[in-house]
Amino acid sequence: MSQTSLKQKKKNETGPRYSKDSLEADKSRKDSEKSGVRLSTQGSQELTLPKTDSRGYLVRNQWSRTSRSPSTRAPSVDESRSKNTSLKPPSSSTTSRTSSTSPSHQESPKPLSAQPSPPTPTIALDSRSSTTPEVQLQTGSRRSTKMAENSDAWSPGLGREIRESRDSRESRDSRDSRDTHQREYPRTPPTEWKSYAQRRALYPSQLDQDCMSDLVRQREEEEDEDDAYWASVRTLYEKTPSSSRPRPPKPKHAITIAVSSRALFNMVDGRKIYKEEGLEKYMEYQLSNENVVLAPGPAFRFVKALQHVNARLRELYPDEQDLFDIVLMTNNHAQVGVRLINSVNHYGLLIDRFCLTGGKSPIGYLKAYLTNLYLSADSEKVQEAIQEGIASATMFDGAKDMAYCDTQLRVAFDGDAVLFSDESDHITKEHGLDKFFQHEALFENKPLAQGPLKGFLEDLGRLQKKFYAKDERLCCPIRTYLVTARSAASSGARVLKTLRRWGLEIDEALFLAGAPKGPILVKIRPHIFFDDHMFHIEGAQKFGTITAHVPYGINQKENN
């Protein structure tokens, strides 16, 4: 057989083989385009076969964003012809770049010959991936060529390629798992989070529905009860006559009168239990009788008269702050305060400030309350207040059946050691009554030194002038008295001139020249009478006068 016939026979044998492969590739491409079939490899994501022409060339460089490797199509005839002649082994940088899984690196390699050819797909080094035998063969030939050219550079690049491929596969698998979980169990954004009750209402069970219905019914019943209660309260308020309670004046402007609980109320029974049975029994007695109203004490009528003066001042001066302010000052325990509050409200006393010291002496609080006058039934506490420089007096009760004026505050003062100093008592005690008269006539134009209650008389005079300014002198609700044992002819002039020098007015001055004061006090019927001598106090008590003993100077030493 000739050489020409051998070439023709080989050509005839080769042609049908290549044409059969081309037909199979075209058939596979057309089927994938019609049915939209995606090739899937084990351990990798799905990818779509690229479009090729009749010769196997790519029509457009089309890559899937989610694919890890390019399309693995069957090689064409031209690719098979140029595989061993035109292609050169890629460099290490090209191999590393084409093995990356990032979409930005998945670009088709440029043809290395003048003859156009489709891009050579780069296959990830995964033993589980499924590829065609020709692609694997081509990859193997490239690796052999690369290793033959530069084995030292190939080994690190190959290890890095394997590590990058494994890391990218693990991160991709984790991302795919997270995406799948989010698709199956979508998370509610934080701005749309709902409470347990709201979420339970979306998927309620029969038990939840029963519970919710019970809760709704219970809430509706409670709302109905509240509405009925407030409706009854509103009706009660509408029927109750309005009784506005005046607000107490500010302490810096007020005339503060501190009164002890035993001076304001009669607490003799409780005092007896305290002395005989102790503090615990006393507390038990007060708690068990906290709804029992206490009887009025010696300072009760005086406090009522102070409130009447305040009412008259508010009629003339609605915004007046220069008023009497009553403070209940006691060393009782706070639990006893309930009974005191009930008694104060029962009698309509306007006492808003309390001081309950729980067994401690309240004297330390007098200055804190800006006290002008302190009245107590305990002479020891009065002594402490006098030593602190606060005008104080011990209260003694008078006759229960004596009628007191309800429309006028009447306050009677002794002269020496009360309004004035006690120098006259010193002279009388040391040199006798005659020397006293000579001394007063000699110093008639010299004002007497002030006594402990001079400031309280000034407060009363300041309020009187407010009524005088409104032409209320004859109807003034305050009236003051000077009841003294001095003689008017021999020593009365110095007293009146001293009051005039002080700018004070006294409504009535009664000079008794040593006569008993009781009968005069019965005529006056003062709400309180201040004196420094106990025998004058005792004499006034016999006539039913409410008295207040003022310990001062020599008389304080005698009483002790």
C-alpha cells in the first residue's frame, strides 16, 4: 500500500471520531439550554454551562457569581488539536490566581496562541469534585509541566493553593449553612420584636385563650370597680360643703409658738401609766386608745385664740404672712402621733407642723423651728429653753367652768422679771421696799432692761398695728394687760416711760401695790397670764386663771 493511501485511511479514521465528539458536545449544550440543567459537583455549588458556538468557542465570557469553578464542558476539536501545540504551562502567579474562589479572580485566561480558543477551566483541588476525564488530564499535564519547570516555586504555591481552597470551601459551607438557616428560620429584626403576650396571641393554644379571656374579664371587672369607686367618691365630694384649710405661713415671717402635747391636751392618765408601769405599757396604752380624743389642756384655749387672730388678719390682708404658727413639740414616740393627729383634727386646730422626738428632749429643735415662745407642762424643759435664750413658760391649768372670750386674744403680763429685768427684785430683797421706791424715783427717766417676754409683746404690738391701720382699734382681736405689784405713784412712771421708749403700747395697766392678783385676773379672764413668782401663780390658780410661770433670775434660783 502506498504512502498516499495510508494517509487517506488515517484521515478517514480520525474524522468520524472528532465529528462524533462535536456532535455530543453540541447535543449536551442544546439540552442544557432547553431544560436549564445545572451541573453539580460534589462539595461545590451549582453552576450553569456556558454557551458555545458550533466549534466549541464561548459566545460570551459568562460566569456565575456563586460558582466556585468555570464551566466544565467537553473540549472541542480545535481545543484537542491545540492542546499539545499551542498551550504553555501557566506561571505560578497565574496558577495561584486562577485557583482562587473569589468572583473577582474568576476570569477567563487569555489565549496563548494566535488561534482563538476557549478559556481553559481551572479546577479546584478537591478530591471529591467530579470533572470530565479530559479536563483532569489537561490539569494533570499542566501540573507536570509546572513542576518540571520550577519545582521549588511549585511546592509552596501548591500548598497555599490547597489551604486557600480548603479555607474558602469551609467559609462557603458555613455561609451556605447560615443562609439556609436564615431562609428556613427568618429572624425578626430588633425593631419588630414583640412581647411574650403579643407573640402568644399570634399562636394561641386553647389553654392560652382561656387564660387570656380570664385575664381580660378580670381586668374589666377591676376597671368597673374602680369606676364605681371614683363615682361614689366624686358624689361624696360634691355633697360635702367646701371647707378650705388655710395654708400655714412661712416660718421666716411667722410668729412661731411651740406647744408641748401635755400643755395642749390633758394627758394625765398616760403620764401616770408611764411613771408606774414604764414606757412599753405607756406605748401600748396610747396605741390602743389612738381613736379616743384627748381632752383639752391648759394651752388649748390660748391656741384657739391665736387661730382667731389669724382668721381676722386674713380677712383684712389675704396674702398676709405675719401670722401665728403653732408647732406641736413633744418628746413622745412617733406612734403616739396618730392619737395626737386625731385629736387635733377633731377640734379643728390648724396645727400642721409636728416634732416627735421619741424620748429625747425637744429643746434642741426649738431654734431650728425659729421658735418665738415655748409653752410646756414640764418645768425642767422650760428651764432648758430659758438657758438657750428662748422665751418659755410652764403652763398651769385653771378652772374648767370659766368662760373665756372666743373673739379676742387676751394676754396678761407681770412687769418685773417678765417684761422687764429682775433688778427691782434684787433691790427689794437686799435693801427693802423703801430703798426700792427711792431707787425707782431716782432713775425714773432711765429705761428698764428688757425681760424674757419683751419680744413676744413686740410681736403682739406689731399685729395690733395692722388692725389699727384698717381702723380696727376698738375691734382689735388682741388685747394686752400689765398686772404688776408695783405702786403707780412711787414706781409706775418708770414702767410706762420704758414701754414708751421701746415703742410698745399696753392696752391696760393695773398697778396693785402688793395686793393679790387673783380677783383682777378673774375680771380680765386672760387666756394666759405670765408671772415669775410662784405664790402669784398659785393665787391666780385658786381663782381659775390659766397661768404660765416664767423662771428668770433670782426667782429661778429660789424655785430650784
